[in-house]
Amino acid sequence: MKRPDPRRRGTALTAALVVVVTVASLGAYLIQMQAAMARRQAMSIDTRTALYTAEAGLAEAAYQVSQGRSGAIGSKESPAEFNGHKYWVESEGFGGNEISLTATALAGKGRFSVNLAMLPNQNPVAVLGVFGDEGVLIGDRVLVDGYDARKGDYASSCASGRGFTTTGSGAVVGSNGDVVIDDGLGGADQLVARVRSALRGPFEGRSLPWLFESTDPILEKRYDRGREGVHPESTMILGTVSAGPGGVVLPGPSTRIDGIEERESEAVLPEVVLPGDLAVEGSGIHEISGRSEWGDAALRVDGFVVRPGGTLRLVGPLVLEAESVVLEPGARLFIDDSGGPVTVYCTGSFDAQESSLVSMARESEQQHGFTLLVPRPADVEDDERVTLDALGDLRGVIYAPGDRLTIRAGMKIYGSVVAKHVTLDDDAWVSVDKALEIGGTGFPALSKSRRWQVVTPSEEDVAVAARSRAKPPTEMAAEKFLEVIYMDANDTRATYSGNVGRFDASLAERIIAVRWRDPATRKFSDWIKPAGASPEKVISRWRSKLRKKCAADEVEEEREKRGKRGSRQKRGKRGKRKGRDSKRDSARDSSGRRRRSGE
């Protein structure tokens, strides 16, 4: 027997040790890799959870902005809690009504910050200013400017040294079609003659104070001094003018326009949705020859005819649906919106005839505005149902998406005019009110996002928040004290002032206005004024209509599928029948050939 070489003794043990060490090292490496992957996975989950928490905070803040609050929730020293995670939202306001919301969230070891810039409660109609869906025609010596009623009345916003009254900026004029400015339509002499002839006749022998109430001295003074010094020598649009994607802006030879823009896409004019659940006030046309007051209600009437010398007084809060409103020469419409918005839905025609008067209560911080909404006509050919030949001042929104509308020289508009086609007659005067861009005009005003971006959270803020104790988000909103003006179930105007948590929203049949108190300055914000129909009811009806449309589409689609399936089955049966017939015919032919060959 051969004995093993002593020099090779222990070789197997060395190899085994090498294998063991290699396997152990590989195992340790795999364990480290698994631990690192687990940490990265946990960090990824925490970061994604922080992102979702921050987005939830942004959603809560955006909802609060739609209520009129600032959108600020908690702080790094006292963050809010969501599903066991911490977050806070900082709010900062910019020009043009834009609000910047920055939400920062902590989830485990993850942290995330996102920023959202948004326009709160943007009014889809008032934001258009002077707008014609099919076109805008502007005459001679027309003045269009703008101001913001939240910063003061028009007179306090006017600039000096121009020789005529104007703010010098702020105009917004646009169209989905062309904007044409014709400087040669007429002059001041024709206007003065037209106003003087209008003031004669029904007003002859009467004193001017009879025409104007004591609450309207500005209007009285305006017509006492006439129109001289009010208008520029040529048409001026002190702001921006925009035409549609395929339209053009055609200025006159002496027209001044501060800026011309091209619309990237056509503006979509929303449909006017009539309010529901309105009390019916009698039947037939209400003829007014004296003084008649309507207010603090939501009513539906057949119509009004105001005779010469008569006065129709509309007092807010008021939602009024009428088939027709007629102001005859010498008649007057007086709108008092100091207690709430006045919204008129005119399903037929609104006719303010020549020499009639339209005026409003004196402008103040409590003004809620007037809104005239005219739905599109059932008959497409009838598109001149709104006539504004009256004299006077009107603050608010005129919206007639299916009608051609002309603003005469005697009517001064503070607000917005949107129609199928808008004509500003010679010496017309419109001042676009930026304050109307926030809030509703008979349909819900929705917040609009401008941009969304990821931002880097501050390490110091994250460290402070990590040490802080979180609280429920319902307790962390910056604004907790509010004032509400609403109509109760009995259609009676009521108010509430106090903590938002103690307000019973079921008592409010219709919200007139809401404002919140800033905890830092102890001052109230501007009123949020959802004028007209209740947004909840409008949205509910829209969703119901959408559901019905979807159900009808599904039925139609199922019917088409059945029809296609049936046609395929018929074609299949027809094909099988043809196959059987062809086999039968071929069998008959072969048997006939066999018989003939046998014969």
C-alpha cells in the first residue's frame, strides 16, 4: 500500500477554508446588499408617502382657498397630521389674484415639498372683460379702462392730468373672432344732440332730482354737467386687446391700444343654467306705473313692464327669473346691491328703451354687484333680445352668449360685458372691474391651477417639524372665524358670525356671501360672493344631466354592439346556409352526373 505524500497533507482543509471564506464573504455581501435595498425601498416608500401627503395637503389648501381662506394650514412649529404623517402648507399671494401654496410633508425618513400656483375662484365670464364670441366692434371716442373695486371705488382709482376721467390702465377686450375699431362712426356733436333729444319729451317740465334719488348724487352731477371733459378725443383702450386664433385686431387711424395679443385657443362661453326651486310670484306681466320694490327672495315671474314715471327697485339679495323686462321711455330701474347680490335671469328679452334710466346705489365696500344673465335663444335667428339704450350707470356683469349686444353712449358700465357680438357705440364708456374675476355669476366659479412644481424643503424647517407635535387638520386652518350672509329655508335673510365649527350649514338654503378674519391682522378679507344659483344645485343638476347622457350613450353603444353582433350572426348563418346549399347543389350535380354516366 502506497503511503500519502506528507508534503500534500492539509491541502483539502485549505481548499475547504477558502470555499468557506468565499461563501461567507458572498453571504455578507448579499446581506449588505439586501439591507441597502431594503433601506432604499423603505426610503422610496417614505418619500412617496411624503409626496402623497403633501399633495393631500395641497388639495385641502386649495379647497380652503375656494371658500375664501388663504389656504395656510399649520406651520413647521405646529404641523397638521394626516394618517400618522406630518405636513404644513404655506400660502403667499401674488399679483393678478394668484396664490402660491407650498406644502411640505414628513413620512418616516422621507420628506417632500410641492408648490402650486393657482387662481382662486376664477369667474369664467367676468375674466373676459369686454368679449364678443363672434366679434367686437368699437366706435369713435370710446374709452375702455379698468380698476379693482377691492382697492377702492372708480373715482379713487383714477389718474390725473389726462384731461378726462380714467384710471389709465386695466382694460381687457377680446373676441374669438375679429376686433374692429372704427374711428369714423360719429362725433361728440351727434352724441350731445342725441342725449338732448332723449332728455326732452318724457322728461320735459320735470326737474332732474325727480329722476335721481338722493343716494345717487354722482349720476345726477354727471348729467348736470353733460359729457364734456369725460371722453378722449379718439378711441382709447388702455389695456390689452386679443383676437381669436384666426382673427385680427384692426385699429383705427387714431386709436390708442396699450397692447395687442393673440389668443392661443378660443374661449368657451358656459351655458346659463336657470336656478331651480324658485317661488312663483303671480301670473301675467307686472305693469309698474308707480314704485315697486322686489328683494330678499328667490322668485320667478312672467315679466315686468315699467311705464313712464314708474320705478322698479331691485334689492339684494335677490335671484329673479323673468321672461321679459321692459323699461319704457321715462321709466327707471334702480338696483340696490348693498345688502347682497342682485341676479336677474331673463329668458326672453331685456329692453331698456331710449330715455329710460338705470342706476345703482352709491358705490361702497359693501357692494355685491348686479348680474344680468340671458340664456341662448331657442330660435337661433333671434339674437337681438337685449337692448341697452338707457342712460345711467351699471356695476356688474352682463352675459348674453347668444345675443348681439350694443352699449350706447349714455350707459356707463363698471364690470364686464360678454355676448355673442359686442358693439361699443360712439362715446361708449366701459371700465372692467378686476374684483369681479373672483366669485360666481349664476354658475360656480372654479379655482384654476397655473403651475405645479417640486421644491426643495428646508432642512431647518424639517428638523423643527420633526420635533413638533402634529394636530388634526380641522384645527390647523389659519382662518377659523367667519361671517356668513345666507337665506334660510323660509327664504329669509340671515347672518352668522363666529367660529366655523359652530355654523350649522344645514340652515342655509342659499349662501349670499362669506368672508374670513385674518388671525394675524384681525381684519376681514373680501367677500366671496357666489351670486345667482346655488353652485351645489348647479353642479348636482350638471352631474345628473351628465349621468343621463352617459347612460344614454351606454344604451346606444350596447344597441350598436347588439346590431353588429346580430349582423355578424346573420352573416354567419347566411354563410353556413350558403355552404350547405352549395354542398347540396354539388351533391345533386355529382348524383346527376353519375346517373347520366350510368345511362
